[in-house]
Amino acid sequence: EEPTLRFRNYAPASADLAPAAAPAAEPLALGGAGAAEEAGAAAPADDLANVLPKKQDFDLKRDVEPKLEKLERRTQRALVALLSKQQEPQQQGDEATPVAAQ
């Protein structure tokens, strides 16, 4: 016994297979209270607020925060090094000039 073909998801292109196509299903019509519930369910924004995360970049912030802390420490060290390099010539110039006696 050969299996019978049923084309439920698409219409076959071949005319030989057309009789095996399943009839198109009709969508169920909602009536009465079901229709009112369906129409009202899409409207409230309160439901969306409960589903969506409070901050959309929460996971990004969590993943990047350790790297930012490391970068902040490196930045502070670089600033200290630059300031000390700028102050070295000034300090050497001050030491070379004689101090007037008071």
C-alpha cells in the first residue's frame, strides 16, 4: 500500500498532483465575548510594559562594564603620567634658578 500525498501547505504546480491537494482551511470566526476579548487584548500598553525589559541595554551594560572599568583605570594612569611629564621640566627649571634671599 502506497502512502497518499496530501499537499496541505502549498498548491502543487503539476496538474497530475492537483487532486491530492487538501482544501484550503477556513479561519474560525470569533463571535460574542471572544471577539471583544481579542479586540481589547491588543490595546493596553500595560501588558507591553510587563513583557519588555525596563532598560533595553541592560545586557550590553552588564557585558561591557568590566571592560570600561579597566579602561578607566588605564586612562587615569595615562593622565597621571602625562601630567608628571609636563611638570618635570617646570620643576627642573625652578631648581636651576637661584632663590633670592629674603
